[in-house]
Amino acid sequence: MANKQQSSTALAPERAKIKPPRLYKVILLNDDYTTMDFVIEVLQRFFAMNRERAMQIMLKVHNEGSAVCGVYPLDVAETKVAQVSEFAKQHGHPLRCSMEGT
Ligand code: TYC
């Protein structure tokens, strides 16, 4: 005969509760002072883009005012925003990076 633990259904409802994490868009904003080369460097360094993709996204920000650089769970998105903002500040650029829910 099965013991109490084996015959328990306690694990089933726990499994059903698991939901995928909420995702957040990390967004780069245009300005008139940050150099195009610096933005390309940021996109390659923090968003793992190759040079060609980084150029495309940089030009999208430049022409349209903003663009999504990536979509991540909350903690990762917050870290990206903090890293980009700190890196830009260290290099004397006013580049702004923000996030919003998907
Ligand atoms: N508009 C900037 C320039 O003409 C380039 C730029 C692109 C700045 C993207 C910020 O997120 C940005 N030098």
C-alpha cells in the first residue's frame, strides 16, 4: 500500500501555478549629442548585437526617436537600463535608456 506522501496529490496544484515571467522592453531614446559610434558600441556590448544589427537599431532610434533593444524579465531589464545609463554617464554622453511592460 502506498504511504501518505506517495499517494498525496499535493504536487499537482503547485505545478499548475507556474506562470512564465512578465517581460519588459528595454528602449533606447534619441538625443542630439550622443555619437552614433557610441550607440553602436552600447548595442554591441550590452545587447549582444553584431555591428550590422547595432547600426540598424541605432539608425531606427536616430530616425524615429526610440527603438526596442531587447525584451527581458524584470531583473534583467532593470540591470540593462542601469548598465547602459552608467556606461553613458562615465563616457559623458546624455544617452537615455528606459523600460516598459510588454
Ligand atoms: N542622434 C544622434 C546623433 O545624431 C545619434 C543617436 C542615435 C543618439 C541613437 C542617441 O539613442 C541614440 N549624433
